[in-house]
Amino acid sequence: MHGRPVPRPSPHGGAYRGIAGAGGFQGREALGKYIENPAAFMDTRTACFPNGAGADVASTLADRVISYSDDFVSIHDKYPKASVHCLLLPRDPAVYKEHPIVLLSRRDAKGVAFLEAVRAEAEKLRAVVGAELRRRYGQFSAADAAREAVLRGDSEASEGRLPEGRDWTKDVVVGVHARPSMSHVHVHVFSRDLHSDKMRHRKHYNSFSTPFLVRLDEFPLDPDDPRQPYAKRVQGGLTTLSAESAHDADDDASESGEDSRGIDARGESEGAQHRLDYLESDLQCWRCGRRFGNRFQELKRHLQSEFEAWIRE
């Protein structure tokens, strides 16, 4: 996961950065720059989560590539909605503009193979996120207390083995949005705490805490699943559908930098009225289940307490 294969030749050559900055990859296309030339965004000091980085590590690493291969790129989300929030991007031009729900629900041989490849890469990134959670919060966790004591030199390891401690990977969520705001396929890999100053309003929260986020282990979805794009559900034989042609948008906008409060999440396609109500549903704490209606600021205060309790588990 942390290797650095020689990047594929970029059609932009040495002028790549100037072209990207001049508007070649903006708005819905913003993720394209990482796919085309990940080496341009790889910082050797921050390629992996660095030792000694403080709680502001997300802002330090924003817009940075973690690792890449010929097939995938892993990056830090530029506008993280959790304390650790990364994206997995496939690099194959034959698939990276498809609608992710349709793409990951394909049942033909190529579709099944692609889903398995995504799952394998997502597990690698899950491990990276889990390791970063332990590095940041292990010192506070009751489940990691014995391990931390050995690491500090306060106690001896039993039979020379470091205690396993807490499995932080169980606190990592992997999925895609039902209505992506970005043109390129991207899989979210993030800590379940949803603790971030970039989590700014109700739709942000609901897009990561309701079935609007389709977990990777739910795929392939049935053709009549309400989270399928309209064209796919009506024309069940479709095997491909681009994110753009679906005329769908979600409130994600995390990679584009848009505030996104005005984004329409109805999922309308070609005049068909199909509404996904997840983003407008009552706010509910991911940890204790308490409901907050539409009182987002009250939820935010509550989430701070839940975050502190969560890292102490």
C-alpha cells in the first residue's frame, strides 16, 4: 500500500501542474488530477500518516496522495467529514466515469472482478486508517491500555508479545454515495466518529450516517433497490451508466470544495420523480441512537461528547 510504483506517463508532461491549476480539473472533475498524475500530489513527508503529527493532521495532509498503483490511487479527502477520511479512486478510464452504484452492482464477470479488486484495495486503506486512529487515540483507549503501557516501557510484554489491544479497523466505514457529486468513481474510507469541522450541516451528516452511503459489503445491489439510479431500475438490463448521465447529485461535495447546501439530492432522471429522503431525514447520533430532528448544532455538541467517549472505549 505504501509503495511508489513508477507513474504512468502523463499527457500533460512538465506543464501538468499549471494546466490543473488553470481549470483542467475543477468542479465535478476535480478528482481527475489525482488519477492522471498521482506523483504530482505525493509528498514524501506525508505520503503515509506521519509520526508526531497532531490533531490537525487532516489539514496538513489534505489534497495529498497516500499511495498509488497502475489501478488505484488513495488520497486524503480535501474536506474530511471524520477525524480520518480518505478516498479510493480507480484509474481505469473504462470504468472511472460510470455511476458507482451501477458499476459496483454489475453481475457479469468483469463487474464481479472489479468489485473484488475494489474490496481488496479498500481493505488495505481500511488498515491504514485503522493504524492512524490507533496512533492518534490509542493512548486514550481503555482497550489499548496494556499495549500502550508496554510501548511506554511501563510494563513488560507477556512472552515477548505486544498486546493486540483495540481493533481500530472495526471503526472504519467503507462505502459510496447513492448520488455522487463528483464525476469520477470514489470510495469513501473513513472513521465512524464523523468528528470534523468540515461537517457543517444536516445533509453532510446524513450523507454519511444513513443508507444514502451504500456500504461496500452491500454490493451488488438488486436492480430495484431505491438507491439505484432511475435509469438502471427502469431498464434493468443496463450494465453501465455514467455519473453525469444519471443526472444525480448528492450533498457530498467534499472533494470539490463546494458548500453544497443548495445541491438537489432528489435523484431525478429524465423527468422521473424519484426522491431519496435520506438527506432530509431526522438527525440521529451514530453512536447512541438519540434523535435530534433537524437540530444540527445540538447534534454537533452531542457528537463532541460521543467522540470523547468513543476514543476512550
